Amino acid sequence: AQSVTQLDSQVPVFEEAPVELRCNYSSSVSVYLFWYVQYPNQGLQLLLKYLSGSTLVKGINGFEAEFNKSQTSFHLRKPSVHISDTAEYFCAVTSPGIWNQNAGGTSYGKLTFGQGTILTVHP
Amino acid sequence: DGGITQSPKYLFRKEGQNVTLSCEQNLNHDAMYWYRQDPGQGLRLIYYSQIVNDFQKGDIAEGYSVSREKKESFPLTVTSAQKNPTAFYLCASSIARTGTGRPEAFFGQGTRLTVV
């Protein structure tokens, strides 16, 4: 089974300051990791993903995240935030592939999400 | 434009009534998902389907039902057996088969269900 823990439920920060949103995961197999952003009353939008390769992943809107296998972490960072970054952020994990008998092939696993971190950027 | 359409955006129902939430995608994705979102609890998986005519229960399936008769559609019925149905419901889809480098899910805009 997989699980995701987002260590902070709320993060207040001033505009132009750096921010880090923390995410730890638990899995007995290798994983793919994601960060999503959600603005009020909207769906989720993918910020970035880690599949393999370089542990530093760059995403949209100036965000980046670093995969740390030994610490089972995938923290999201931005060097200078804007008011428009105010939103809820979700870390998610899935497995690279599981056998799907009905589909007759290997499928990506389902996404498991953390509880979310509300980032509030103050002027 | 390709995407996922959830309808309606807001839905009000009386307690004890069944209600069906619509989810349609034109991304040619095999997998579709329903999540429930409550404040402070993240997204919890209700049901998912990785192929037409097949679906599996997620973590909180009790009181919900789904069907997957077409690749494009994955409607969710909230039944009267669901104890606390008021929530924000999100539908998502993804490419199911591995090797594509695209395991991420794409989300609809959500349906906010209020039961009074």
C-alpha cells in the first residue's frame, strides 16, 4: 500500500519570499510522484512530476521539486512567490505498473493523494 | 479542445434521493476515477476504472455506484445509503497502459453536491 503525508496543512508566506511545501511518501515499490495545484472551486492542475532520472524536477509557474529516495520525500519549492500562487497544493504518488488481468496488460497504478497544503501569499 | 467535463457544477438534492454526477472525457483515456474532496482530508478515491465494463472500489465506495459502458463516460451515482454526501466531487482520467511516460491524471472542474 502507498501513502502520502503532507507535513503542513497551511503555509503563510509574504510575497517574493521563498517557500517549501513538504511531502513524504511511503511505498514498498518504486514510485512516480506528482504535485498538483488547486484554485478555489476548480479541479486539479499538474505542476510537475517525477518518473525517473534527475532528482530535481522543474514544473510550471516557476515551481520545482526534489526527489529524495533515502528520505522518501518530494518537497516542492519556489524561490519567490506571487499573490497568484495562493492555492491548495497536493502531493500524489502512483506505482509504475501493475498487471491488469482485464486489460490484458500492465497499467499505471491509481493515484494516492496527500491531505493538501494551503499556501497563502500575503502582500 | 480535449478535456474532462463534469456536470453540473453545483447540485442540490434532498436527503434520501439518489443523484447522478456526469463525467465525460474526449482525451481517449482508458482509465477514469472519481474522488471525493472534503476540507482537510485531501482527495479520497471512490471508484476507478481502467477499461470499459470494468471498475474497482476505491477507499470510500460505500453508498456510491458507477458504470463504465463507454470509454468516454464514467457517471457516479450517490445513493441514499451514503451517510454524508455533501462534498466536492472530482472526476479524473489518465492513460492506463505503461510505457507512455504519461501516468498523470487530468481532472475535471468538479461538482459541488449539497444535500439538504
